Amino acid sequence: MAQQDDAFWALVEKFIEQANDAPETLGLTEVGGALLCAAARFNAYALAASSIDRKSFKEDFDQSLSDYSQQFKALLAEDLADYGENYKVLIGNKDEETDA
């Protein structure tokens, strides 16, 4: 399991590294949008590929949409909280006057 966890986090870091390099040609909003689009497309593929057939895929649609949405919301909330707590370390001190 630890090896699988290591492979998972290595892949996450690889995606983030590629995204961090992309703002040289795209804005941060476009990079984030591209990541969201890629994640949505891949997860739709993964669900379809793991379904027994088209009927079961379509039956799982609403629950899958809810599950993926909840998972994204939880992950985003966790990361936003992390940046809120560690802003100076992760981003730097852009405006010392509004340091709250």
C-alpha cells in the first residue's frame, strides 16, 4: 500500500510541476481550468471504462457526479484552509498591512 501511495503522490507532484510551468504561456486561471477539464474528462473515462456496460454507466451517472463533486469540494476546502493558514510560507507576504 505504501508503494501505491508513493506512486499516487509522485503523480500528483508531477501534475503540479507541469501546471506550475504552464503559466509561462497561460494565466493561472487558464491553467486551473485546463486541470479541471482534464480531471473531468479522465474521471468520466475511468467511470465508463470500469462500468459493466452503458446501462450501468448511465445508472451510476447521478451518484458519480455527486461523489466526484463532494470529493473535489472537500479537497479544495482542505487546500484553501492550508493556504489560509500558511499563506506567508506558500505565497509570501504580498501586503503586510492586511496581515490578518
